[in-house]
Amino acid sequence: MANPLQFIQQVRSEVAKVVWPSRREVLLTSAMVFVMATLTAIFFFLVDLSIREALKAVLGMFG
């Protein structure tokens, strides 16, 4: 096990290897995530709505 000073030096050298995304990349991927989450929410809303209406129609036949 390395001593604390060696550990901190190793952590710094590993962090220096990280390639951080640019501001443009962060904004673009955030926008894509927002759009995809919105589209997914709309899709599941429509599926839920159609299943609900189908069940109402089926149950309405027997009521």
C-alpha cells in the first residue's frame, strides 16, 4: 500500500490524463438528452393513453 503522498501524486497524474469535454460538447449532449427524454415521455404518454382508452372501450362493452 502506498503512503498518502504517493497516493496523492498518483491521483494527480491520473486526473491529468482525463480529457474533459468542451463547453460546446456539454451543451450539445445535454440538449440531446433533454430532447430524447421529452420524446420518450411523449411516447409513453401516448402508449398509456391508448391502453387506457382501449380498456375503457373493452370494459364499456360489459358494463
